[in-house]
Amino acid sequence: MSGGTEASGERAIATAGAIRQALTGDGVVAHYVETSLTLPPQALELPPKAPPNLVNLPERAGLFIGRERELARLDAAFEEAGGVVVQAVHGLGGIGKSTLAAKWATGRTGAYNPVWWITAETPDDVRAGLADLAVALQPALRDALSPQARCERAVRWLAEHEGWLLVLDNVTDPADVRQLLGRTTGGRFLITTRRASGWHGIAEPLSLDVLELPQAVELFARIHGGPAEGVEELCAELGCLPLAVEQAAAYCAEARITPAAYAELLARSPERVFASGAEGADGAQTVARVWRVTMDRLADTPVAERILRVIAWWAPDGIPRTYLDPLADAADVTEALRRLAAHSMVSLREDGTVSVHRLVQAVARAGEGAEEAYDEAARLLVVQGLPCEDDVVWIGHVANLVGYFDMGRVPPEIWALVPMYFGDHAPSHDEAVGMYERALERAEGALRPQSRITLAVRRRLAECCWAAGDHDRAARLLSKNLTASMVVFGRKAPETIETGTALARLKLQRGDLGGGLSQARVSAQHAERTLGEGSAEALRAHAVIAEGWRLKALAKPRRSARTAVTEIERLLEKAVRAQGDAGEAALHLMWTLGEVRETAGDLAGAIRVTEEYLHRRPVPDDGVDAQGLSARERLDGLRRKAGTPDGA
């Protein structure tokens, strides 16, 4: 008995519902009764042609800006007659591949039939899209065949017909569509994908880049509802990536904020800003989520995400691949870069460098583990150090690195290496000063005002200030460094002596002859007593003393010239004892002595010293001796001035 239904009689069966089979009695014969499906006649053969104007396209063409070159390339590619033509538009997520495909396909609805759009992220998506196409071709098949059978019908129809256009949007892996492409002999496929590689033999790739700045500004204005102040700067900060510009414009319009305010939000909370889409928009179409999908696909290559998180702190272009070598085994690094490039997350250049979009960097910098990734990026730069193959490249990445985080995180080794090179590669003295002002502020805050690294940065800033014409500030900085150097190194340490000599030279150049000479003498005394009369520091101090006497002789010839001659001759004797009469220090002092003798009116002595200078001076290996030529010109002038032109 079941559900109130009662059986009566021997071997009777009671049932309250449908049953497929019931057997009772001896020698019974079982009979199966199945529901049969009667197919409509049109389902038994393929339709000879598609219904007129069969179009399935998304509404994306309305936001289309620019791309004339890419549209022209698609026109030319699809004009080829006969056979199947496949174009694969690839590029970074959010760069506008789908919008380009929708724009081009929308303009071709009169030339192709059907024009059918399939979201093709997975093989199941492709099969579902083809099944829908089969129903559009033969509506009677909707309930008559399984989805798998409908998919097969669509493929057979495509294989037997021409004049159609299929857009396969956002294909993840070429393997997902390879069989479909291989079974068709006519028609046109337009594929969009983040995969830059793997299309050999099945599709012609077309790389899509970011918008030009004017086009990005136009896109922003179209979504925002009009122009806005600061939009050019914001679009440049967003790297002219279409999805990021769309996202920013919609956000600014809804929140009623300026592009500048959006940029400030972006700087403070990039992970939140890049994940925020407009109300009513596709929540999956944000910069953060689009790229997160790609990184999820690379989860089986952990070195790939590690590389992205490291290079996020460096300059976006010109990253030497050798900088990444310490991250993992060479084969693992190469494989990770290959996969990142294949998914358009980075670009691998022929010169051995890597490039990455600045917004990819911004997203990679956001979230947990940022500090650890920063530390690793800094460590890798320390490993490269200086000198390296290209100092300018290294400095560019260091400059980017030190712009983030509390500067206490910057390794001391970075500060130790930067000062000797940073300003040398700056485009201008003013920019170099700005670099070192920031560097000094960070060094004093992260370390201490008297640290070795702070002293090095302050010294470089002083040199840059002098080159920029701010002599007073340069002198103050060096004076501060001299005091700090005495504390850090000691009064008679080489570092302190060298700083004192540099300060003496700067004072002379400013016209403080008394102060410069006095400081140079102190440096010379400490150097001679501590390091020796022939030490490099002593000889440098001697050269500054000689320069001071030369300037005093020029300023007051009658009062100082003869004393200057005596003092410089004494220094020359020390230099000859230290290096010989052809040593660099001796030759420099001899040159200065010739000038001072001329100033004192001793032309004969000046001629004699200059002749000796020419005799001792070695001729360079390349034969180009500009200083020797200058000495001959001086000697010629001295002889004419002395009334002995024959010698000249």
C-alpha cells in the first residue's frame, strides 16, 4: 500500500505514481514503453541559408574612440577571398579588445550573415554560444535537440557555408577554439584574447595598445558628460588604459568629484579604487577584477605573481631581465616571464628588458604583502648595485623605488650607492637639486643627520647646489657636513679631511680667499700628520692652497705675488718628493707656478717653468694633447711679452 492506494489479489501491484516497468506472475514477459520524440522535418537537414539579418552583438560600439589603424588592418585582413580567415586581437585586460571587435563587427552586418557574438572564456561557453546559434538558424530545434547536438549542428552549418562572421570574445586558451577553427573552411572569425602567443598556424595576431592621450581625454569626457579640469593628468596617470579611463569617468560623475580628487584617492587606496565600478555596470568589468582573473589563471606558476609584485616598485619600462635572476631558478624565471607575456601582463623586449603597464603595477602594489614585496624589490636593486651594466637604468628604478613607503624601508645600501651617480644623470641642475633634497630629507628621517649615508647625500646636494648657482647654500651644507664628519669619523679621518678640502675649495670659488686658505691649510696639516706628506688627501689640499695663493696674487699682485711664488714652490717640492717631477700633482703645481710668476712680473721665471712643464709632460697615447697645446700657446705669449719672439 502506498499513498492510500491498495492492491487486491495474488501478486497484485499497487502504485500511486508513474512506473516504467512492472512484472508479476509466472513466465511473465516484460514490455518496455518509452516516450518517443518526433523531430520536425526541418531538423533532419541543415538550413540552406541563415535567416536574413541574423545579428547578435553587444552594445559596446557606443564608447568607441580612435583605433583607425587597427580598424584598417582588420578591413584589409578580412578582404582576402576564399577560405576561412581568423584574426586574434590580443592585449592587456581592459585595453579595449572587445570594444574594437564590437565596433568593427557592427559595421559589417550588411556584408556578413549571420554576425554572431560568442563569449568564449571557457570551452563550455563556446559550446553554449554555438548551440544558441543553431537555434537562431533553426528555431524549431530549441526543444528538439540537446545542447550538445545543437552545438554540433551549428558547427556543421558553418563548415558548409560562407559569408558569416563569428566573434569569439575573450578566448582564454587557443586550444579551446582550435578544433572549431579547424573544422570550418569558409567564413570569418574575429577573436579577442589576452593571450599574445599560441596563435601560430590558426590565427593572425593583432596587438592592441592603449589609447593616445587625446583619445583617452575624449573617452573620459563622453562618459563624464563633458570636459573636466585635470582630466589630462588623470588619463596620463591611468596610462590611457580604456577600462581605467571609463571606470574613472563614471566614478567622478557619480561621486561628483574632480579628476584631481580621483587621482588622490587612487594614490591612497588603489586597491579600493580599481575595484569600484559604476552603479548598474558589469561588476566584473573593473581593472582589479579583470586582472585578478588573469592572475588566477597563472596560479600554477607562483613565480609569475612574485615577479609582478616586485617589478611593481620599479620604473615600468627598461627592466633588465637579469635583475630578476635571484628570484628563482633560471628556468622558472623564464617560464614565469613567458606566461606573463603570453597573458599580456608584461611585454618582453628584444633588448632583454621587461615592460609593464603602470596600472598593472598599481594593482600589484595593493593588498597584503606589499611591504614584503617592496623589501624584495629593494634587495634586488642592492644586489645589482653600482657600477652595473647601465647606471642610468639602475638609477631610474631606484628613483621609482624611493618614491614609495616610509623611507625607513629603503635599505641603507641604496643610499650609499645613489649619491655618487644620481645627480650625474639628471636632465638639469634644478632636477638634480630636487632629487637630492628629497633624498636628504628621507636619509635624515630614516637614518640620522650624522650617518655616513646622510653625509654622502648632503655632500652630493651641496655639489648640485653649487652647479645650479646657489653657492651660499652649498657652503652651508658642506660646513654642516664637516661638523658632522668630525663626529662620525673623527677630526683627522680621511673622510673629514676630504670634506674640509672640498669646503676650502668652495670658499675660494666664492671669493673668501682668507677662509679658503685657512681651511685648506688645516686639511693639509691633518693629512700630512695622519696619512703622510705624499697621500692623496694631502696632495689635494696642497692643490687648493696653491689655488688660493694664485687668486691672492691676481687680486693684489704687489702685496701677494712674491709670497705666492714662494709658497707654491714649497708645495711643488713636496709633490716632486711624493710622485716625481712628472707626477700629476707636480705638473698641476708647476702650471700654477708659471701663472703666478707671470703675475709677479717674473717673465723669465714664468718662461723657464713653462718650458720645464712641457719637457716633463708625457704625450698621451692617442697624440691628442690639448693641455700641451695650451702650454705652448702660453709659452708663445710669454716670449712675445718678454720681447723674444724668435724663441716663440
